[in-house]
Amino acid sequence: MTQDRDARKAALWRRAGLSAVAVGVVVLVVAAALALVPWSPEEEGDHADGDLRELADSHGLDLGVAAAVDPLVEDRTYQQVVSGNYTSMTAENTMKWSLVQPERGEFDFEGPDALVDFADEHGMSMRGHTLMWHNQLPEWLEEGDWEEEELREVVQEHAEALLGRYQGRMESWDVINEPFEDDGPELRENLWLEVFGEDYIADALWTANAVDPEAKLYINEFNVEGGGDKSDALYELASDLVERDVPLHGIGFQSHFVHGQVPEDLVEQMERFTDLGLEVTISELDVRIPDPAGEEEIQAQGEEYRRVVEACLEVARCPGVTVWGVADHHSWVPEWFPGTTDALPFDEDYVPKPARSGMVDALSRHREARRRGAAR
């Protein structure tokens, strides 16, 4: 599996058209500019409880993290936690419409370039996030009076600029993000549905596939991990797209869990989508705890992280788990869910928590089980 991962990464570089010399130049320039030093257990002893990245690599698992541009460029410890613990990165915000194309035809790739270059520098795969979402749209787009033909041109231009810039360097893209209403099975009322109709989802997947035919394309959604009407609606949508040979490769389970509410049937819910021939990834994992978070809750949260990683390892077509944020002081949780906190595997001082140990434990147990099986 590790050889497969290395081969995939080598193929990404070849598709990007970079020679070995060019790769070396990029590495030296980025490292010199940002002082990006790989994390090591000797330098950061608090992080040394199990080599999380090595364990993930040994399973061929994309263990990812959502990263923000400013701390990735400016904060040495943030850099070390990212590169020392994870094998892949997702762009947390910097690839969204409002940041990439704040004015029509004016593109800003400084942030996305920083993330993609960091990933290349540290041998990490990269997940793009996102092409079609109802949030974080620039004012010119959200408030425009659009005819269908003109808006199609806008989407095509944006896809060619964003996906085309990183063609061959992205392992996957969240093409469609949160297409359903928060708590129901209806498609969300948004600009795309209003102008294009329900087939905007298939159209966007075809567009993305034409621009980057090597990337795996995902629908990313929340509140579907435990079944129910919304999950059923997503399943019906995915079934229809697969039947029509639309280039959909996977479903992202966002998995923004509340402590004590990680579903017991997570494996079963993932497998019904993989039975369609799709991948299912845990794309935005965090587990928020109501204030005040005591030691008992923090320890139990570690078990919940372990269970989620174990669920992915149990599902044959689950390529990875991505944690949504590097450390608690960078988490979106306190702002969006007041009264909750401590959702991530590293605290505000970058000290690892039981959540990190839970992921190490899941991977270690699975490796040991494989060894015992091979010895029989």
C-alpha cells in the first residue's frame, strides 16, 4: 500500500509536467521562503506518542487535515504539526469562490499556491475544497441577475482557472458541497439550483472531470453519517448519478460530531454507498464537547476518534480520514457552535490530546491484526 501511495505521488508530479530538476528547485525555493522544517519527535517531544504519519502511510491511508494559509505560512509549530502527523491536506477556506475570484475575472491564487506547494514540499497529497457551494460566494456572483448561459460561462471560467491551475496535483476535489438542506432531504435552495435546476450537480461533475480528468470527484455532505431521510436522499442522488455514468467517484461524510453522538452504525452507512462502487471518506472530522470540557470528556473523545478511524479502516473503499483543523485555537467550532469547544486532536498550545492517541491506537491495532493474520 505504501508503494501504491508513492507511485500515485510520483504520477501526480509527472502529470504536472515537472522534471526532477524542477521539483528540486520548487522545494528549495519554498523551503527558503517559508522556513518549512519537517516535524521530528526529537524536536517536539510532546508530539512523539506514536508516529501517526508513519502508521497512516503503512496502511495506505490518507490521514488528512484542513489547513489555513496564514498559520501555515507564519507559524513554525503549525507547520510541524501538519507535516509531522498527516499525509494529506485539504484547503480549509482559501480555494472557495470569494477568495479565489473576489471580482469577476480577477483571480487570487496566492493562498492556494501556498498550500499546494507545502503539500508537494512535504510529500503530502492534496484535496481541493470546493467548486459548488451556497456559502462564501463573492457579492458580484451572489447578487448578480443571471441568465443560465452566462452563469454557465462563469462556472466554466472559474473551473478552468482553479482546477486547471492545479491539474494533476490534486488527488481529489469536493466538487459539490452540502447540496441538501441542513436537516432535510430537499435539495438546498441556492444560486446553482435556482438558475440551472437539479442537474447542476451532474453538470458540475462533468465540468470538473473535463478540466482535471485524473482527480477523484466527490459530493461532500453533513448529517448523513447516521442514516435518516437526508442520508437516503443523498443515496438516491448518488445512485442516479452512477446509473447515468456521471463522473462521481466518492462521497464525503463531513462528520462534525457532538461528543457522545458518534453513530454506532457508521460502517454500515458508509458501506451502502461503497456498494454503489463509490469511495466514502471521512472528510471533515471533529468532535465538539459542551463547555466545560473535563478530563473525562477529553478521554472519551479519544475513544470516539479511535472509533471513526477504525470505521474507515473497516470499509474497503474508505481511502482516508481528514480532521477539520490543526489545533483548537484554529477550529471553526467555538464560533459556529457557542458553548462547545475542544474539538480537535491538538489543544491551543499544540499539545496532543487523547484524540491523537485514539487515532494512533486505531492504526496500531489494525497493523497488529494484519501481522497476526499474516503469521497464521
